Amino acid sequence: MTSSKPVYIYLHHPYSGAWLTVGRYIWLPETQSGEFLYAPLYCEREDAISIDPINLPLIPGQLFTTTRYKGLHDALRDCTPDAWGKQLISRQHGLSMNSHDREFLMFAGNSDRWGALALGQSKRPAVAALQTPKLSQIDQLIDELHTIAEHQPSKHPQLRKKLFATPSLGGARPKATVQDGLRYWLAKPNQNTDTCNIARLEFFALALGEACGLSVPAIQLHGHGQQTDTLLIERFDRSGPQRHMVLSGASLLETEYPPVKTGETNRWSYPRLAEQMRRCGCPKEDTIQLFKRMIFNAIIGNDDDHPRNHAIVFRANEKRWRLSPLFDVVPNPDEAPKRLSMQLCAGHFEISRSNLLADAEKFGLAATLAEETLDNFTQSVGAKAHKHIYVLARIQANAMTARIRSQLALLAE
């Protein structure tokens, strides 16, 4: 059976801060499968940890085979770019958008990957430093992102060169990392084709979530209008030069996103995600936080809550995995959804009080405490929404206010 050349996987170790070779990956094109093996020298280290405790537990000598993502292990798929990054790679290298994810993984630069993994053809780690635009260049960066999205000639050639050199981030909308001292921010500008101010809508959702006790990254809103507003979100997978391991909800749920098989969404479930988080060592406070996030998405109408928009991050100071801060929370701009992308309880995606409470024990909540948590959280959202709605234009603010009132009434039934 033929196979690809070995690809070596490197980890920015959370304790030592050194780049280590943790294993090697091989793709088998005939079977559309992939093989991963931890490096023996890595396994011998006292500080060795798994890069994916669900799918790749640290077992010396065990060959891990997968057919998911046509042979790309979940942890590697997590650091592969999605739609926007793939567009940049496709245009830069002439790669078809239908190419195997493995090819996009190889072309994406190590410097800007999500999480703490990198890869290469050498057994010894070789990882370039992140050369990202500075926050002071944000206006020029926004211009350049617009010209790329609209297939227009470059206005700032040096910035475009940097953007094409770091196409590792996911999502469908244009975005880029900017640096401000030792802090790294993800810049997400509005697009000229947007029918509403998406940057302000996401800013509103994150600010409201934080006010109601949800963990949210630092956020800023840059600009003054539909065409120029840009949301800045601090990257939680970076602390200065140190990178942090991150695993998506899709990896935890052992599912593919986007779905490729009939019935794949049956694995998309908040209660199951809570159970998998516990398997990884996340504390009870994190599963309760996930329970509140599920409620929050139901209230604001964020039906883009698919498994790749949830994650856990490894905290070296605690030596354990924790639920990541909230990210990619954008209320549906056109209508109030009646269901979410993730199941609220076994087999049910529809938004209702009974569905939110049905599997509360999976989050670590007894029935009475779950009802109390739901009621207290919905009251908090209702009391604080008006303090943050001002960032939205009047028509959008009125629609969101009406939606929140309607959803709160529904969840009180």
C-alpha cells in the first residue's frame, strides 16, 4: 500500500515553552486514511501530555488510524484553515478548493496556526515566528482584506504579502491576526456585501455574554459605520510568544464539520460535549458554563453554534483542559431561529424550556438547581440587554430587543 511521506508534528510545550516533536503522521491515499504515532523520545519525557485526550491518548507505540476527514486526525484538522484561509491558499498556490484538507494543512504556515501544533518534513522542529501586521496598521489591513475578498488589486502590497503568508485561521469571513505588543487580536471586519453590521452584532453578543457572567476574550470595536466597523477579539490560544493547545468541540464529539455523512449531526450535542469535557478533566464549573452558553445561544438566536464554534484550551498553570472563552457568537441577523445547530437534549434541536432542562444532569446539575440556573440566567440577560443594545443601529436594536423578549417569554413557559 502506498503512503505519503511522513509529516512530523511539533508541539509548543505548555510547561517548558520548547518546541518538541511529538509524533509523525502518514496519509494512506488508497484507503483515504491516516496514521499517527507518538514519538518514543517524547513519550519518555516526564512532562509528556496528549495532544488530543479523546482521539489520541498518550499511549507509547500505539498506531492511531482514522478515516474521519478522509484520513486527517482531528487535532490536525483543528489547525487546518477553513473557508477564508483556504481561499488565500488556493489563490496563492493554485490549489483547488476541493483539494484534500491535508494539502491545505501543508500549505498553511506554522506561524499563525490555531493552537500549539505545527508540522514539517524534518524530525526536528522548525517553526517560523509569527510575522503579523501591527494594530497600528488596522485601517490599511481592513482595506487589504476588502480588496482580497473582492478580488481587487492590492492597495498595500506588503500587507497582502503578510496576509497570504499566514492563511491558517478558520471561518468563512475575511479575518487576520494583528499584534499589539505581546497581545494578539483577531480582526474581523464587516464586508461590503453585508446586509447588516455583523461586527457590531457580534460585539453586542459578546459584551452581553460577559455582563451575564460568561467567559469572553477581550474585545474592541474599531471604526464608525457599516463599511468600516471591525471587531477585534483577543486570541485565547496565545499569551505573548507562548501558544496554547486548543481542541474544537468537533474533535471532542468525534464528528466532522462540515458534515459529510447522513446523520452526522446526531453527534452534535451540548450534553455530549459536557460529558466529553469531563473526560478531558474539565471541572464542573466549565460544564455549568457550557449549560449557560447553550441558554444564551437560544436567547439571542445564535444558530451558528456548530461543534467547531466550541473549544477547550489547555491551561499550563492548572495542568488541565478548560472550556475556552466564548467565540464566534453571532445572532442570526435575518430571523429568530427555532432551533440550534447543536442538540439541547438527546435528539432535540428545538429551542424550549423543557429541552434545555431535559439533560441537565449531563452538565452536572440536579433538576432543581438546573431550573434555578436557567431562571437566574434568563433574568440576568433580560436585565442587562438594554445596557448593551446601544451599539446596534436602531432597526437592528429594535429587532434584537423584540427577539430577546420573545425568547425569554418562551423559556419561561
